[in-house]
Amino acid sequence: MTDPWIAFDLTLAGGMLVVAWLALASRAAFQMIVMFMMFGILASLSWVRLNAPDVALAEAAVGAGITGALLLRTLSSLRHAPKERAPHWPIAMVAGVLSLIIVGALGAALLMAPEASLGYDRAVAIRLDQSGVTNPVTAVLLNFRSYDTLLEIAVLSAALAIMLMLGSKPLSPRPLGPLFLPFAKVIVPSSVIIAGYLLWLGASQPGGAFQAAAVLAAGGIVLILGQHYDPRARDGALIRLVCGIGLAGFVLVAIGGQILTSEMLRYPEGLEKTWIVMIEATLTVSVAATLAALFVGALRKGTTA
């Protein structure tokens, strides 16, 4: 029997290839960013078709949404910078060959991987009742492989620290017209509600801290763009503190696990869900503040932000 979705899947796959090529081949930076955001939306639809709603949510919120906003923010800061010459064709050819080699190596590694290493879902299912949650993705990210998530938060915090050390041009939003205020009145409270829902849902269904943080950060960016909140008029110390509580809280949990269970990042028996919810709640606020801070720009004392 023919799959009724085959035409949609082929169109989606073809569309992703076309959009990816347009993003790479375009000489206009703005068009490249728009194509990148379109690719993120198509990628999120692909993950839905692959029955991976968690990844689809993260791709739509972070890949196409927040990352696209950061790229547009960067573009606005670079428009007045001196233009650099395009690389000569030998450099572009070398970069293309290296990219093909990396793609080929990754494909070969996947094809030659032993079958046991591809049965990760079965191993998770066997131990799912020990994780404290019923969503296997959350169980992996915040219990079985919580070190990976800790390192991801460390990388995000390092990106913010580099921005603070190097400095960046603070955002100076312009008035966006009379229609933006009613838009903000709907989007901002909705983002808070949706973020809270995604956070709580992550314990049992697709959702979690990163998806919730991206939605919450989007609401904060709307406030800033609408000039309803001006971070330049306030001391950035509080914002930096909120940005740091995610990593600091995660490290404290790791230390607490070592003290209580004699193993790093292992939660006390029977309290796994409580600890995971506390971690995710802290990460949601911290990651949202970090993403918004990266969008806004300089938050150091003595700057205009």
C-alpha cells in the first residue's frame, strides 16, 4: 500500500534542499538569514514526520526563532561595518571539499555503527521507571545523560561571558508603529503561559526547559523591541545573576547528588521528579534571560546597556 504522505515528504525534502542552497548561495546577508529561518521551519516539520516532536519544538523555537532573531540583530550591527572582500574561489573550493569530507565521515560512521549502539531507545525504555519522569527525552537529558545538558548550559553561559568581556553594541530599538502595542499585549502574556505549560509538560510529554525558555525569551524580546522594558536604564547585575543561576543551580545539584547518593548528578531515590522539575524551572528562567541578553547586547556596568 502506497504511503499517502509520500508526496508531502518528497516535497518537504526537496524544499529543504532548495532553501539550504539559497541560504548558502545568496550574496545578500538578509536573504541568507531569511532562508536559514525557513530551513529551520522545514526542519521542524521533518522532525514531526519522524515522530520526534521534542526535537521539532526545539528546532522551531531555537533554530528558526531565537537564532534567527540573533542573526538579524547581528546583521543590524554589522551594516555600518567595513565590508570584507569575498573569498577567492580556491578558498571556497577547499571549504566545500572539507565540508563534503566531514559529511561523508559522519555518514560512514552512522552506516558502520554496530546495531547495539542504535538501540538506545530500548535501553531507555527499560530504565524509564527509574528516571522519575515518563518522557524518555527528558529522562535522557536530565537523568541518564544529564552531564550533556550541563555542558550545553556551560557553553551558553560561556557565550554570554565572552559577549560581556568583548563588549557589544547595545540595542537601540526604534518605534514599531501603533499596531505593535496590541500585538505585545497578546504575545507577552501568551509567551509566559505557553512557557509554563511547556515546562510542566516536559516531564511526561514533548516539551521541557529549552523549548519553554525560547518562548519566554521571545516574549522578553517583544517587550524590549516595543520599548516597554529598557535594560539600559537598569543595572545589568540582576540580569547577569538571573543568567547565571541555571549553571550554578545545575552544579549545586551535581554536588548535592554526590553528597546524598555518592554519585554526581544522581538524584535521591523517590525524589527524581522533584529534582528534575526544580532544575528545569531554574533553567527555563536562566536560559530565557541569557538568550534575551545575547539579543540585547552589552550588559556590563559602565556601558549604555
